Amino acid sequence: MNFGARVLKTGLAVTLALYVAALLKFPSSTGAGIAAIFAMQPSIYRSWRHFLDQVQTSTIGAIIALGGGMLLSSQPIAIGIVCILVIMLSMKMKRSDTIGLTLVTVISVMEASGQWQFALNRFLVLMTGIVSAFVINILVFPPKPRKQYINQIENVFSSLSLLMRTAVSHEMKESVFRDEKNALEGSIRSLADKYALFEEEQKKLLRPKYSQTRELVVYKNMLASLQKGFEVLDAVDRHYFQAERGDDTDEEFDRHLELLIRYHEHILLKFQNKIKPGLNDTDPLGEDNDRFLESVVMGYQPGNTSRLRLAVIAGAVYDYGYQLERLDRVAEQINRAADDKKDDKK
């Protein structure tokens, strides 16, 4: 059972919505609670965007529902027709994420059968829930996606490091390895969702700052490096132990995977500015990645299935190393810019 900030905030938003609805003496406060649940979002920007979109579509939906109630009464078939029209209109406006709550508004308003005072009351109840969720999301444990992202990067890397160092040595039980790998896959997927929030926010800004653009590049490369590392684990899981190999092959793969994960760790320390001066220019990987791929691929002969499986893994390993080199270059640029900024201040 997961208990996080968003779970707590949803409960608080529902509570606040119900209290405000009771304070304003609305006949029924249930709609306010329902609206608060729908309106809770994972970021401040998305909360604000959802608030504006929801007000727009709910207002239009309420107007259509009011007209439908006057003309068609509150028969189920009439409510269904109006719901279809509102869904089509919401999709046309590219507001599909607001459809659920907008339909709640439509059904609530159409119950009034054209009585605009009752319809307005229902509409205000739903707006109370939306505003309550927005206020709670801003004031109570406001989302800090960047800090959460960096912390999650470190946690995901720790899991990747453990699996990478034991992938070939066969020290971990197979069932445990599979469970850990599946958990790692879910964590990387969660990271990808957080990155999507950053990207969405920046695309909506008219003139994003250079620092924000650079930050997005860093986050994208950090995520890509973890994804490439997982692809190595997936290739090992599917191909390595099904291939015939000797002890020297095990040692070669184990040594190179250890080198890559240490390189990855080295780069993350660069981003945290924990590397001693003078070590930033070193390249822990060197030309090892090219030599490793060549040693595996050059030994392939047509019909040699085992060697082909090893070549597939070597390709994934090479991609991981290549992505780490790209991430390293980004780290160097960040550190160089930070050093230049310090020199300017002096």
C-alpha cells in the first residue's frame, strides 16, 4: 500500500470541498467532493492548466445541458444525446482529459430540467471542488518534480548498478533477478512520466530560459542512460544464459559491465560536483567499448547461434556505453559553465 503526498492531498481536497460546500449552504455537496478527486494533478502547471480547461468545458457543458433540459427535459435518452454532443465538442477542443468531470456537470444540470437556478447551483458546487483541489495542490506539499526526479534517478541507478554487477556472474537467484528487473522497469517508466511533465511545461512556456532548456537536456540524457542500461539487462536475461560460452567470455562480459556501471557512477558524481579537480578530463571508458564490440562480433560465424546471441547483447552494451559518453559530454559542459560563472564573479 503506497501512501504519498498526492493521496493525502486528494483526501484534503475532498474534505475542503465538502466543508466549503456546506459553508455556502449548497443543497448537495457530493458533487464538490467528486470534482476535487478529478481535479487533483501531479504538478502546479498541470493543475493550473486543468483548472482553466475544466472551467471552460464545464461552462460550455452546463450551457448545453441547460438548453437540452429546457428542450428535451431530463429523460435518460435526452441526457445520453447531450453527453454525446459534449464528448464530441470536448474532443474537438482537444480537452479530452476534462470529459469525465464535464459529463458529471452535464448530468447534474440536466436533472434540473431547465430550471436555471438549480442548474447554476449544481455548476457552482462542481467549481467549488475544482478550486479546492487547486488550492490544496499549491499550498500543501506543493509538487517538486525536479527534486523528486533527481532523487529517483539516484534510486533507480542503485537498482541498475546492483543488477548490472550480478547479471553475468549469476550470483543472484533467477527469480529474485527477474523481480528486481521488473521493479526497475516500473521505476524507469515512472521517471519517463516525470520527464514528460517537464517537457510539457517547457513547451507551453512562450520563452523558456536557457537554464530550463539545458536542464531538460540533462534530464533527458539521464533518463536515456538508465533506459539503455535496462536494455542491457533485458538482453542478458533473454540471451546470455541460453548461449554456449566459456569462463573467459563470462570474465570479459563481467569486466566490461563493471566498467560501464562505474563510468555511469562517475558521471553522476560529476553532476553532483563531487569529483576532485583534475579528474574531470579523464575518460574511464576510453576505447574499451569499441574493442569489446569488435571482440564479440568478429568471432561470429554464420550458423553459430550462441555467438549471435552474444552479439545481440554486445550491441545493447555498446549502445549503453555510447549513451554514457553523450551524458559525460553534457556533464562536462555543465561543469565548465559553472566554473566560468565562478570566474566571472571573481
